[in-house]
Amino acid sequence: KKANIGIVGATGMVGRTFLKVLEERNFPIDNLYLFSSKKSAGSKVMFKNKEYIVEELKEDSFTKDIDIALFSAGGEISKKFAPIAKENGVIVVDNSSAWRMNQEVPLVVPEVNPEDLKWHDGIISNPNCSTIQSVVPLKVLHDAFKIKRIIYSTYQAVSGSGVEGISDLENGINGGENKKYPHQIAFNCIPHIDDFMDNLYTKEEMKMIEETKKILNDQNIRVTATTVRVPVKYGHSVSMNIEFERDFELSKIYELLENVDGLVIMDDIQNNIYPMPTYVQDKDEVYVGRIRRDFSVENGINMWVVADNIRKGAATNTVQIAELILNYL
Ligand code: 2RA
């Protein structure tokens, strides 16, 4: 079965990675339509040795025969155009945060809650990159030992802010002007991702807190987060402290994680083996290491989770959702 695919934000970093992943996974595409802002319209993009012209996204863009549209063009574009696409019978998989907490919109990580796709009503949201990599190990542990509380501390790559984040890092060494960050990011850490809110948390921290509970479908889990930008180009790292309701054996934790699709355990401290951003770049799996009991509480563990924020954190997760949709089409 083939599908007609539309890509909104086709010239951005995630948009270009959509095309790379669609090609790598040999996604069965019949027709492909690429859309961007007026600024990038007219540019040429190669896909499977064929040249495509990027069109300016317009209200009538979805009257073409598109089955599934992958969006990565910011929240404002998604807010305006996802409903238009839906009205034209297109199924939207949106990377922005615009629709994630909407009750009618499933928030999906295929290895965690694929069944939520069953109740979509035309729009499906891809979670925030740091949330995606965090929930992949959590689902089996929640089912086995019931998670009581999670403390997230993140170390997020500058590519999460797009090409301007990368240039801030590269130029920052000479004190270059910061386009994306309030301070120099080179040789620095900035505890400020997205805007601050009245509750003194950032939107990025609130995304991790709220999205985790929605994806695991359990509003009783207590979650807190501190999200930090670090001078790394690709690959988000998350330190996770997890407290369970029930007791566990560490060997059981390993056994459960070993059987999670898309998860690789890298945990051999005798040989300095643990996940690192430089190792996970361009890979689609979520890497887990430094697994150890938290001796300061009754039933707790610490672990360290790393994944490529542009691939599993955005483009690959979105394409995996599109693959699941194809099975229902
Ligand atoms: C970031 N998670 O890293 C946010 C959005 N990609 O900037």
C-alpha cells in the first residue's frame, strides 16, 4: 500500500531529516509534496534521485491528494494549517507543541503507546524530543513497578534550536552574537530552554512534566524537571531519577529494558561504557546506561538516557507514527 505524503517545513533541519528517514526506511510513497515558507519556496530538493520543487504553503495546499502530512514548521503554522489539512481528509503528524496537550489529539511514541493512534481524529502529535527518549524506557518499568515520581535533569544539544543554535555554538567561541540564546553557549551551560512561565519553570520543563503523564496515561505520576542547554551539537542526554511504588530487583530492571524495541542498554562501567551524544548521532535508538539503585529512597533507581534529538527525538519518531498510520489506511 502506498501513500501520498506532504511535508510542511521541508527545508528545515527536521524537514530535511524526514526525507532522509523516509528514504532510509523505504517508506512506500506514491506522490510527495514539499511545502515551506515563502522565503524558501522554489528551492529544489532531491528525494530518491528525483528533484522536487518546494512550494509555498497556502490554504489550498491540501486540496492535492495527500494522505499523510508531516509538519515541522513551528507552532503558529501547525495551529493554522493542521485543521485545514484535516478538513481536506489529510492525517497530520505534527512535531510542534501546538496540539500535544489537546484532549482530541493522541501524543504518540510507537514503542510506548501505539494503541493511542486508534482514537486520533485527524491530528496526531509527536512529543517533545527530550520527552520521547525519556518515556521509551519508562513504560515497561511503570507496568512492572508502578512509577510514583520522576526527576528529570536534561543536557540538551543546540540542534534542538535549529541551525541558529548550532551557529551560536560555533560562533560563540569568539563571543559571536547570540541569535538563539541569552548568553554565550560555548564552554557554558544555560538552564533556560524555551520561555519562563509564572510558576518559575520553563515551557520545556512543563512539556516534559505534562507530556510524560499523557503518554504513560497516568496523571498520578509526580514529575519534575530541570532542562539545560549544553555545548553539544547533536544528542540530548537525560539524567532520570525514578521512584516506584513496588520493590524491584536490579536484574529485573535490566531484563525488562533489554526487551524494549528501540532501546539499547550501554552499561559496562568497568570498561567506561555508557551512552554519550557523540556515540548516538545519526542513530534511531534510545541508549540507556548508569543504571543503579537510588539508596536514598525505598524503591528508586537512577539512569542516564541519550538519543539523537533530531532523529528519534523528532523525524524518526514521526515517520514511525506515519508507518503505523499506513497499516490502518
Ligand atoms: C529543544 N526540545 O531542544 C526543544 C525543541 N526541539 O530546543
